[in-house]
Amino acid sequence: MSEEEDDIILSELDDEELVQQMFDDLYDGLKEEIEEGVNILLERGWQPYRVLTEALVGGMTIVGNDFRDGILFVPEVLLAANAMKGGMAILKPLLAETGAPRMGSMVIGTVKGDIHDIGKNLVSMMMEGAGFEVVDLGINNPVESYLEALEEHKPDILGMSALLTTTMPYMKVVIDTMIEQGLRDDYIVLVGGAPLNEEFGKAIGADAYCRDAAVAVETAKDFVARKHNQMNA
Amino acid sequence: MTNALSKLLETRDWLMADGATGTNLFNMGLSSGDAPEMWNIEHPDRIKKLYKFAVDNGSDIFLTNSFGGNSSRLKLHDAGHRAREISRVAAELGRDVADAADRPVIVAGSVGPTGDIMEPVGSLSHADAVEIFHEQAEGLKEGGADVLWLETISAPEEYRAAAEAFALADMPWCGTMSFDTAGRTMMGVTSADMVQLVQSLPNPPLAFGANCGTGAADLLRTVLGFSAQGVEIPIIAKGNAGIPKYVDGHIHYDGTPDLMADYAVMARDCGATIIGGCCGTMPEHLHAMREALETRPRGPRPTLDKITAALGAFSSASDGTGDDNPPARERRRSRRRV
């Protein structure tokens, strides 16, 4: 059958081709194929960290760039992230065992009064896709739940999201409380959401406003690298 | 179907809708994070005042304070079970204000998104979405809304589910989507896609269009995209008064009344029949818009350059229509799709 000629047998591809094919499969949100690809690479002796960075993070970077450039939209990105998650589920325990380097960590949540979590979930997934550890507090978070999570998880980054103009000012409530308690400078604070903009981020005292999930990942990498440099200096 | 809005549309070639709900309620003391819809019960006087802002400044149509009044949104405030009641009261208060006006004013029952992503990408089923919208629709109908007004939708599946619910409630309706991502909705819907969607519905809306999103300039580009499709259903333009800035502890939109007056006239020239504002559009903006719509002549369809010259730059180079789209990714080989 001619159809079979089109069908790709992942295990027959060499490493380089397989990784390229996984980029395509991530882009198309094919979870089972990604899981299969991860397993094949592991069987071939790849270190879990290498599978993560070269195959998965590499593929999600392409997805993120096309999302940033208005080529992909939320539905496609959610499917890609779901496929990524399938691969991550296999890698996660192995990464912990092998003591792989950490990219950084983030506590993220939508602010009080706001139940919108689409953008926040995207950021969460793309951050995981970039190798960050993410603690997702979900929706409708009062300042107390952010502070508790910071205390418990000691992340590098606090991320806040809001979709409504009626809820976005609450981000300032959280930041002001962090200042009052002398915690503000311990964390990188990133904010995002449809009605926000860079000026708003600055005005409320965040470190940065992130226009979309792809920008959030780039910004997070940047700030974490700077933070580590400062600590080593 | 005879109803107050279609009658008004027969006699007038443009109508003015209202402005902001949230921004105005903040000014009356709403705190960030609280549900504006609870004020229908707790502060009916303030909600009537909000409606009167619109009526007194020339709106022919105003939207009820029920945007987040569906059970999916209200459950966050432990009021999910009160969706029908809260929407009914929102419309009743509107009815009082509209009936006291000295001209016909339409009470449009606002219906916002559920906040959930629908299947297959998300978890909300079509049947559940229809049920959520239907419950709110019945409340708004009981309260005396003339039409239902779906707004700020990003997913075509959700728009369709709401349309189906409005048919169950046997109510005429209008419905706008929010084009805030590179000229498309968050889910990737272009202006041309929306025209197709609207025309494919068994119970099409009385009017359709765009609300909120980014600035006023982007919104007009979307309206031009609608009218380029040669659609006969009237077009709605409800743009934000500029972009939000944080000033002295409050959100302030940077669009002036003069700018919104220009926007209103240009929206009409772009092909919109129902013109209003969204976030940041205060009574003084509405006043200026009404005056401009009444006193300034119609002009030719503005070019994109003319729009940006008057209202500021677009947030993205392309809006997904036309030939200047970014190229799609080339796959190495085609996979057999199951």
C-alpha cells in the first residue's frame, strides 16, 4: 500500500533524523510519537538531560517561536505542550536520579478574582518545556497563597497572570506585600495577561512584563542567568 | 423575528452602544478581585447609575452587568448556583433604566466567556457549555433583556455553543469576539474566519463584530476585515479607549474623548453599524462619540495608514488575512494521520 511508504518508523531513523522528526511531531502535537522517540533515544544510551534539551526543549523552542510570530495559536500550542508532557513524564524520574542540572524554578498563578488560566497554563507548559520546574497555584490566588508558595518552594521566579482589567491591579497588591515583608528582592517577578503591557509591569514594580508564553521563557532564562551570575560574583 | 433591536436597526443606519463596565465600577469603589456581578444584588443603585451613564451620554444600547454571570465564572465567588438570579437582576435593573428613558434604549444582556477551554483541546464539553450559557440566557430573558449580547469570545466552539443556547432560550442575540493576538483571537480566529462562522449558524446573530482586544486601531483593522467579506449582517465595533496604564493606584486608559470620537466616526466609515467602546470608555468618551457620530459626515472607507495616523500603531504587522502571512512550518515528511 502506498500509505505505508509514507509511514515513518521512528526506530529506523538515525539519531539526527529522529530528533528532527521529533521536532515535527512536537509541532504537530503527536504525544505517542514523542513518547516513543524519547524511549528510543534513551535505549540508544542518550542521557535523559540530553534527550530533554536537544529533542524536547529544541522542539518546543520552534513551537514557541512560531507562537511568538503569530504562526501558531493557542490550540496548536496546547497540543504541542501536551505531547511534550508525555515525553517529560518519562524523563522526570530519570532526570532526578541522574542529578541533571536545573534550569530554575517558578511559582505561578492567576490572581485573585480571575479564573482565567489559559495563558497561565501556556506559560507553565512552555516553562516546563524549557526545562524549568513549575509549581502551578491555579486560579484565583490571594496574596497569602503566593506568599505561602514562595516560602515553601523557594523558587527563582514568581509569575502572575490576569486576563481582566478588573483583576490586573491585584498584581500590585501582591508585589507591595512582598516589599512590606522584605521579600521582593529575593525573587524575579514576571507578569503577563492580555490587558497588560510593559509600562504596566514597570508601574506595579514587576521585573518584567511578558507578552506571551514564548517571551516568558526567554525572559525567565535571561533573569535566571543574571541572578546566577550575581550570586557567583 | 420582531424585537426592539431589529426595529431600531430598520429605522437608523448607525446605533451607539455603551462603554466600559469594569472601569466605571472601579471608579465607584469596586475592589480588584471582587465579582462586579455581585453588585447587582448588593449595590443595585450603583449598577443603575452605570447604566444611566450610557443612556445619558447617548447610547442606544447598553450591556447589562452580567459579563461574568455564568455559573462557571460565578462559582469562583461561591455563587455558581446564583447564575440565573444574578443575570435576571442585572437585566431587571437595566429594564428600569431603559424604560425611564425618553427614547428607545435597548437592554442587551451581556454574556461573557466561560473561562474554560472547550474540547477537544480543553475539557469543557459542548453540551456543558450550552447548558451554562442557556442558564444565563434564561435569567437575562426573565429580567427583560431585549437581546442577548455575547462578548469577548476567542474560540469558535464557544461562540457556537452560546448561539445554540440562545436558540433554546428563544432569544435574538448579538455576538462579538476579541481579536487580541496578532490581529486574531487567542484561538487563532481571523476576521474572515469569524464572518464564515457567523454565516454558518442556524440562528445567526442580529449583529456581530469585535470588542476589547488591543487598542482602537487594531479593532478597526478587524472591522475592515469583516466588511471586506461583503457580509450583510450588521457589524459591531466596541474598542478599548486606548491601552491601560497604571496611574496612582488605578488603571487608566490613555485614549482621550477626542480620540474615541475619531474612532467612532472611522468605525462607521469602516462599515460598522453598531459602535461603542469597551474598557476605559467613560461617560465623557461616550458623549464625545455620540456628538461626532451625529455631526460629522460619513467618509470613504479609511485605509490602514489613515487608521494608524489617527489612532496609533497596530500591535502586529499582519492580522492573518491577505497574503502577507508568515509562512507555515515545512515538515520534513508527511506523516500518515490517523
